[in-house]
Amino acid sequence: MALPAAPLGGEWRKSSYSAGNGNACVRLRLIDGGVAVGDSKRPDLAPLRCTRAAVAAFLQAATAAALVQSGSR
């Protein structure tokens, strides 16, 4: 599913684990039909636009991989 390239509204959100300077993080913004993912170090680049289902699947896979690496699984 292709997400529209409409202008982004709202505010970027970043992890509370991000460095205090705010310029070294991945940031997210809700958009119609999904989520925009941007790099705070390169705000000149267009953000990646993903469906909410794709972001949820990515986060689930990343969490599972972290658990396997830590031996918690």
C-alpha cells in the first residue's frame, strides 16, 4: 500500500532514550494511514512513510531479536 506524499502535519516524536541534544535519533510522526520515520541528523531528507502495520511488525521483530540476544527467551 502506497502512502500519500502529502505534507506532514503535527510534531515529530523521538525516544526518551535519545541523547539530550536531539540531533541523533530516529523520530516518528503520525500521518494519514501510517507513520513517517525521519532522521534528526538529516532533516533535509524525505522521511520514510510506513503503514502502521509495518511499523508494528518491525517493532515486534526488533523486540524479539533483543530478547534472543539477551538470553531472555
